Amino acid sequence: MKKVLFESSIFLHQKVGGVSKYITKLNQNLFKHKISSKILSPITINDYLDNKKENVIYYLKFKKIPKFCRKIFFFINNFSTFIYIKFKKPDLLHFSYYNKSLIKFLDIPYILTVYDLIHEKIKSNQNEFEKEKLLNRAKHIICISKETQKDLIKIYKINKEKISVIYLGVENKKFKISKKKYRYILFVGNRTRYKNFDNLVKAFSGSKYLVKNFKIICFGGGKFLKHEIQNFENLSIKDNLNHVDGNDEKLFKFYKNASLYITLSNYEGFGLTLLEAMKMKCPVLCSDIPVFREIYKNSCKFVNPKNINNIRKGMENILKSNIVRKRLIFNSIPVIKRFSWEECALNTSKIYKKILN
């Protein structure tokens, strides 16, 4: 049985989130395909890691990284990975994130998953997550959408033969679905910059129907900042906005009960939250961007994320019509069936075996 080690960096970057969820779901499912995988993260802040599982190792768990401890924590995890590789001799390392400081010490092949090229596209300075060396030395690269693959080839000039597209997934298990929906619109995660949350708020405030009948619940992404609250007050919708935090179990309850899930991002690598919302029979309104068209086809209502009027009309169109909501939910059924963590793990195991044989 081939042995694969998952590198630890994402488990110090994320408490919860799509990337750490992807790595833990791979780790849970790979054994079905004759891959012996393990996550080694001696220090972690991540909620998905379960020490009771044989293929997960951590020793210290923090709610967040204490002040002045960031560099030492990453050093400890990197050093532990180096020692583990020397003595346990896994066949392959799979980077969980862009950890360039480890590659000069590696004497085994590694693969890398590229989730998106958002920082490159918005020209954000991200020296900590510099990708070029990692990409060039990788034995193989996985992209989570064709759109991400296209961006990778365009920006970093990577040979297409070195890249495989493997989509993310959602749980196959059946959830109890709520027939009665609550009168709120759900928004999940980061609200800054390219996420266009301000445009959602403006569009919402411009509709008497929406303001009178619905609230917006923001899950995660940090508490509302002063300037956000001031903006809500200026638009006379402060009482319509609520913020909540919680784990995945709590998030899925919010998906289940929401009248509408909305995301207006300019860029995404896949858009896992859309798939999760669909799994819970929640209609989805999203930005009309290539990656969402690639993955979600006709299962969403698409709008221009920069056009306030278009966003407002899109929300009203769904929330005023039971027929539209039912059609979106019906159209999402084949999408949900197409993307599973089991399929993701199967396709990833094929890449491992191809590299190692």
C-alpha cells in the first residue's frame, strides 16, 4: 500500500474552511483506494482534525495562534514533518498549502493542490504564499476546477500535462431537510473586497419587499466592523443584519433553514459553499463568473456582482416565486450527485499511483 503524508501548514492557517476540509476529507476516504494516508500537524488551530483517528496526529490544539508564536509554531511543524519523512519514509508528500520553506529539505516527490489564483489576479502581495518554486518542483499539480487550471497555465506557464483537474465534493449521506424555510438570506465567510458584500447590502436596501420580509445572516468572516455597522445604519437596514459564528454542524442548519444562499464573489476556485447549500435544498444566487458556470450550470440564478439593480432583481425573482425556488432546487440534484468526497479521493488516488508506479 502506497504511503502519503499530508503536510500541515493549512492546519495552522485555518480554524475551519474549504481547504482544510478538503484535506481532511481526502484523508478520511483514501484508504478505500489502497492509499495509506496521514495528516501530521503537531500544533494546530483546526477544528476538523480528530486525534481519535489513527491517521491524524496532533499534540497541541489552540483556539488561535498566540501572539509572537506564529514563526515558532510553523518551524516546529515543518521540523516534525522533516523528521517524520526521514524515519517513517512515506512515498509521497501532499502539500496542504503553499509552504515553500519545506521544499529544500525534501528527498521524496511531492504534489501540490492549487485552489485558486485570486491573489495573483487582484495583484495582492502574498510573499508568504509564493508559489513559483513549489509549482516548478512539484511532481504533479491538482487544480480544483478547469478555470483554476486555465489561470495556472496562463500566469505560471505550467505544462498542461503536469496538471489534473479534480473537483471538490460534498457528503454523500442524507440530511434531514427542512420543508419550512425561515425568512433570511444567508451569506458565508469573508465579506471584504472581491466578495462584493457591500453590493449585496446596497441591493437589499433598495428593495422595500426584501427589507420588510427578510433578514441577512452572515455566517463567519468575523464580527461586523464599525464601518460596516455605520453603512447598515446609513442604509436604514441595521436591524436586518445579523452575524453568527459556529462549526460546520451549525452552518449546515443555517443552509437548511435559509430561504436563499447568496455569493457575489468576483473570483473563486470552486465555490464549495454553493454545493453545500444545494445539498441542504437551499436555492442559490451567485455571481456570473466562469468557474460557477463551469461547475453549477443551470442550478443557480446568475447575476452581475457589480450591478446593484441586477442583484436586487435576482433576489426578488427567487424569493417572490415558489416556482423559481423549486426549479433551482430540482436543477441542483444532478450537481450534488456529480460531486462527492468519495469521487474526489478516488481520482486523487489515481494520481498518486500514477506518480509512484
